[in-house]
Amino acid sequence: MSLKTSPALWLGLVVGALALTGCAGPPAPVTGGGDSPVEDAPASSGHVGDCFTGSFQYGDCADPHDSEIISTFTGYDLNSTDGLNDADERCGEDTNAFLGVESLPQEYRYGIFDDGGTILCFVGLKDGSLTTGSLAG
């Protein structure tokens, strides 16, 4: 079973979780899929396994962080509704596989960011609380 949520829902969870961390929040959004914004990550690309807090402030996963990049992919136009929905679905599937579940547990959230053509899919705790290590499995 794959997780399918509306772009507005996952974006709300992502922005809300980042706001809970007390950080300034992610960089300014660009328009994607109708009125659903897609956030731009900073110029320095993230990689699978990178952990971050706030506005993509990368650090060691052994240190407290609120999100972890679990997959990267290309080939989706986030400025179209279909592309945004397809990328969202792929990230949901990647998240479930990463966590080792069939559907996203309530306490987790995932999101996608456009990093200059590469899409970063990340996961964290829904309430924005910090964790150490990986959330894998």
C-alpha cells in the first residue's frame, strides 16, 4: 500500500514542523502544482543520509537533528500538478520503505524539496522534535 497525501497536507506538516524548531524556516517557496508551494533547498546539495535542522543546516546524524534525507531523484516537473503529485507519491513510497512500514506512522512526516532539479526526499518526526542517529527501519 502506498502513501498518498495532498501536496498541501505534506507541505503544511513540513512547514509546521520546521516552525516548531524555532528556526527561521525554509527559504522562500517557489510556485509548484497550482497554489501548492515547493521549497527550494540551498545551493549546497544534500545527499542521501545527510541530516539537517531548520533551513537545511547540515550536520552529523549523530548530533541532534530534525530531518534526514532518505532519497534523491530527478525527472519530475514540480511546477506541474502531475509532476508534483508524482514526486510526492514517490517520496511517500521511499519514506515507507526507509522506515520499513507499509504506511506512514502518525508520528512521522516527510517532504520534498527542489534542489536545483534534484528532488530531496526527507523524513523526520511530525512534532519537529530532534533525534539522533537514523530513523531507518
